[in-house]
Amino acid sequence: MSSKKTDLENRLQVAIATKPENSDLSICFLAKRFEVPNTPLQNRLKGQTTPRKNVHESQQLLTHLEEKGILQRIQDYNDKGIPLCRRHVMQIVFEILNGKGGVAQIRKGRVDRLVQRHPGI
């Protein structure tokens, strides 16, 4: 996601978080204050749309939360001075999928895409 889209998403999230605290503020005022489009803010507040990163989560093999768990386990091993190879990361993914009750075929490129999305690991 480009930095402009990320910045817009962050401003939308702040505006959404501000509304319950200040229920007397109008959507138009919040949109102007946080420099976000009025319609997306209104739709998010009504629950009609979801953030872009969550739209297709039901079609993905792993949820964002599960992926964060994988990243945390990788970081825990790194903190202990144990670097993980691709095979070990795949084993972590299999453990999570088995816990969900389904064994899916995992392609080799999954770990590469994970690293592309999170270059710090």
C-alpha cells in the first residue's frame, strides 16, 4: 500500500476513534479536521465498509492476526539467536492451520511473500 493510502487510512482511523469520545461533533467537521473524505468516514462510522486490509481476509489462508502471530514467533526465535529457515517458518504455518482444523496445501512462495510484506524479519 502506498504511503498516501496508509496516511489516509491512519487519519480515517483517528477520526473514527474521535467520534465516540465527542458524539456531538458532526461527520463533516471530523472530515475537515482530519482531512479525510466525508463519504468514506460516514460509511465507516455506519459500519458499511471495512478497512482495505480486512476486505478479503475471509478468502485468505491466514488472518492478519494469525500472520502477526507467525511474525511474533519468528521474532522470538531471532531474539534468542536462532534464525529460522523457510522450512521452519512453513512448519509454524502448518501448526496454525492444523489448529484451525484444516490442512491446506501451502505453496513455496508463501514464505517469500511474507518476507516481502515484512522485510524486517
